[in-house]
Amino acid sequence: MTATPILAVEHLTMRFGGLLAVSDLSFSASERHITALIGPNGAGKTTLFNCITGFYRPTVGRLSLVHPGGATFLLERLSEFRIAKEARVARTFQNVRLFAGMTLLENLLVAQHNTLMVASGFTVLGLFGARRYARAEAGAVDKARYWLDRVGLADRADDPAGALPYGAQRRLEIARAMCTDPVLLCLDEPAAGLNNRESAELNEFLRAIRSEHGISILLIEHDMGVVMEISDHIVVLDYGVKIADGTPEEVRNDPNVIAAYLGVPNEEIGRIEAEVRS
Amino acid sequence: MPVPHVREPNPKRLDGIAALKQAARAAGIAVGLFVLLLGVRTEQGPTGALVITTRFGLLAEIVAAVFLLSLARSLVWQRVVADFTRLVPAAVRTAAAGLSHHLARAFVVFALLAPVFFYTNRYLLDLAILIVTYTMLGFGLNIVVGLAGLLDLGYVAFYAVGAYSYALIAQTFGLSFWICLPLAGILAAFAGVLLGFPVLRLRGDYLAIVTLGFGEIIRLILLNWQSLTGGPNGISGIPRPSFFGLPFNSSPDGFAATFGLHYSPTHRIVFLYYVILALALLTNWVTLRLRRLPIGRAWEALREDEIACRALGVNTTNTKLTAFAMGAMFGGLAGAFFATRQGFISPESFTFSESALVLAIVVLGGMGSQLGVAVAATVMLGGFELFREFDQYRMLVFGLAMVAIVIYRPRGLVATRAPSISGRGGNVPAGLGRNARSGGAA
């Protein structure tokens, strides 16, 4: 692959007591590419996400992120909020996590917390109504409006986020992640619960933000229609182990992947049972 | 929000038979509950031994009353209430919602003029000071509980730290009230951070238990550190505040003589009232201001979803600690005021029941709502005074009122949340500007 890598995962192992959730996993995601992580339920995809975004500290392994400017971050050493703030990795959650009682606009302003915090002189200047803060806030509102517009929720800016229908909540969560100005956007099953039309729109949207904003996307998805259509690169996990890694075309024809998803033929089960008995 | 005038079947409305059944069930529960409490009674007989007397007549009366009340509730009350809400036109309801900001303004004006109305009534002035003090404590706790969503059952600890800080600093160094006040606030804020560190990882019930413990620790330290705090004897002779150096006494260089007034002890009370009112309004202003700054939004986001906060790069440690520190600071300021007003403090003033009272004010007022806190403080403390003569029944009424509010208005008296920013038109839109000033003091 010619593109420069942005995220390199090397020998990542994550163990919870006796359970090996991710085992010696290595792969890399390229800049401005959409990399998909697929695998059956319990394959360790979300665990991997939690390691990348700092919610879990990996047992073994190295996760390095290289910004387009050249700055390098070792993610396994940073706490989760610094990964979002300094390494600029944004994420969404499998079960949508919005600030349900707050309005859409407020949700997107919380995403710009760190910039606004500096502009408000860590609250001191803001408390006395500094003009600098008013300007920064206006800028933040403009940015929030832009993203609300992109996900088609501009007219609902003042509604509580919890009042949105499910599909709109998923879109809002992506908009909120984009408001943090990420370099790498990690999406955990963005198409879950969406209908066909909505997931087609999602494909379009993800491709658009990738090309317009020059970000890289790492994506967990079960919807193969989405995965095969938009991914540049697919990594397949099963029981915490990487079983395939390549373009959609390669992965689709990989016998290991087919076995993992469809199971193995009957005669092989008979052979395995015989081995267990003996 | 306009509600369409549609007659929809009310699922809660019961027909006659079901109402009878429910009333019978309530009566059955009443029998079970009261048969031993009321029906049987032991009395001292003529020989000095205990004899059992029965009062089944009384029991029957109570059970009949429960039966009839339950029947009335399901047959009449629900119908009346349901129809009443439907009868109120949407326009009236919108007007009522708009009224709240006028109400807040009226509240502040009334609070400013209270000493004029009650100048001759020392009792009411003292009550007003008490109400405003608790309003201020409510505002402070509202930052921690209402905005940041951190359940704090030991808020009285910061009140105590403020009071003792003021008393000790003022007595030891002879500094004036206006220098000691911010110092007491800062020390209380430190205590807030001190509490914040160990509880950073705790949420909900666990946090509540640890803060409860913290409140008790502070009280026990005050009780047992004899050499510093005087232990159970407390600290007496705490300096009274002066009017910019003029003491409130009958001496020739006192407040009354300087302004050519006839000396009256009420001057000091009125002055104290305005001091605590100014402090409460300051607390209110700062809170409303903070709500529209990134830190305030981060507090609310923290209440909604802590994990999402961290995923967005919000430093939740600092955010929680600032919430604790701000809340504690205002509690400390109120404590310093309490010390100077009483002139005497002892650990007895800082028991758990104070924390519970302030928390009840915040919860009943509507978490996060400034106006709600002020109203709740007025209603609760005013109610306490009103029922002072019925001392036995006071807690009973208080409990019933609590139950009623929790059932009928589970989110507090003022349950609506005003957004901190509006998508239509800039930073402080008209609607918010109004709300921003809402919520004064009693």
C-alpha cells in the first residue's frame, strides 16, 4: 500500500483475568483511508477500540499514531481525555452516548470544550465577559452549525438530544466527534439500527468527510453492505486474533473469513469430534 | 408547548368496580397496618400490671376513612384533575410559563424591600436572614448536585469549614469581616478539593456515602480538636461585622451616631440581611454566568454522560474538582456569614440534618433551577416557622409534602431546563437573557 500509515498497532494483547480478548494483533491504518474492522460478535473489535481511545490500557503492545504534521503519539501511554485532546482521536459508541438532556448545539459545544476553555481564560476571563471569549464562542457556534447542517439537523439545534429519533442520534454523535477536529475518527457500528436509505446516506457522508476534511476513519461494522462499499482496507478479527487483512476483494474471498462467518463444513466437525474423543 | 385539545382515554381513570376493588385493597392494607398500632393498646391496670385494652371502634373509623378517601380519589379526584388540565387553554399555559421570569424579578424586588416591610418585626427579619442563608447554601449545592450531578450528602462540612475559618481567623488575627470572608471561602474551596480527590472515581450511591462520611469527619474533628476549636463548647465572642469600620453600637463613633440616627439594634439585623442577600445574589450571578461558560457546560455534560465527556477530551478530574471547589466556596461564604451573625458556633450547628435540609431544598426546587431553589427555601423554612406551634405534626406535614412533590412533580418545582445557548441569534438570546436573570433570592 502506498499511503502513509497513520495508526500502527503492534503486538497488541488485551487480557481480562483469564480471558484473552485481543491476542498479539498487529495492523496499520493508512492516512485518509477508511479502515474497517469486522468479525463475529465477541471477536474483540470494541476492546481494540477501547485500547486505541485509551478507555482500556493494553496488557502488551504498542499503538502509535502519526499526525500528518509528523508528531507521534504513543496512545497506550496516554489517558483517554488526552488521546482526544492532544492525539486528536475521536470516537463514537456502540450504544449512542449523547448528553441527552442538553440541546444539540450544547452537545457540539461540549465537543469544543478545550478550545473554548483556553479562550475563556480558564473561566476567569469568561466570567467577566471578555470579548475574546465571545468571539471564540461565536466561532464555536458557527462550527457546530456547520456540522449540524452536514448531518441534516440544523433546524433542531435547540431540541434536547434525547428527543431525536435513533438514526438522527447516531448522526449527531458523528457530528459531535467531528467537532473535536480529529485526525482519526473511530466509529463503533455507525450503521447499526439504520434502514437501507439511512445507511446509504451514511456511506456518502463518511466518504465526504474523509475527502473534504482529510481525516482517516477506523470503523467497526457488521453491515457488510456498508463495509464492502466504503472501506479501503479491511481487518478481520475472530476470537481476538487477526484472521485476514487486505482490500475488500481479498477479504471477501479469504477462506478463513468465510469459515469464521459461515462456520466450517460438516465433515470437519465430525473429524474434530473424533479428535476430541480419542 | 401547545397541547392539542383532544379527548383521549385516560388509562388511569378507573370505572366503579375497579375503584371499589382498589379502595378495598387500601382498606385491607390499613387494617394490616393499624391493627396493632391503634387497635390494641397496653395500659397500666389497677394492680400495676399491664392490661390490654382494645380500640376496635377507632380502627374501624380509620379503615372506613381510608376506604372512602381511596374511593373518592379514584372516582372524583382523577376526573377533576384530568379535566382541569385539559380545560386550561394552551395560551394560558404559555403565559404561565412566561410568568416565571416576572416571578423571579418580583422575588428579587421583594427580597430587596423585605427590611422595609418588616422593619418593626424582628422575628420576621431573622426568618428572612435564615431563608436567604439557606437559599445561598442551596445555590452552592446546586452547582455540585444540580449541574455536575455529584450527589453530595456532606455539604454542611463546607459550611462548617467556612464558619470555623472565619471565627478563628477573625479572633486570632483580628482581621475585619470583609478580609476574613474571602479567606473563609478559599479555605472551604480547599476542603472541597480535598474531598474531591478521593471521590473522583465514585458515582451515585458510593459518592453519596463517602460525602456523608466526610461531613461527619469534619464534625468530629471540630468536636475533638479541643485546643483549636474549643470542642463541644464551640467558639464564642466572634467579632460582629461593622459598617465599613463603624460598629453597630450605641457609642458616639457607632453607626447610629455617625448618621445621626437614634440607636436601634435593628440596624445591625438589616445590615446583616443585606450582606447575606448580596452574597446570595452574587452566588446566583456567578452560577448563571458559569452555566454559559465551557466549564458549566462540561459540568452538565458530566452529569449526563461521563464516558462521553472523556471521549471528547474533557478533563473530568479537573471538571469535578472545580465543581466541588465552587460549591464548597459558596458554602464556606455562607458559613462565615453564619458565624458572624450568631457570634457563637459549635459543632452542634453542623449536623447531617443541615446537609439533608439543603439537599431537600435543591431537590424539591428542581435540580439546576435557581428560581426553584429560592422558592423551595422560602416554602420549607417559612413552612417550618408556620408550623412551629404544631411541633408534633411538623415533621409529619413535611414528610407528606415531600411525598406529594415526589409523586406529582418528580423533577422538582421548577422542572424545565433553560438551554445555556440558543441556536437562534447569538450568545444571549432574548429568551435566555430573561432566564439568565431568573432566580433571585427570597
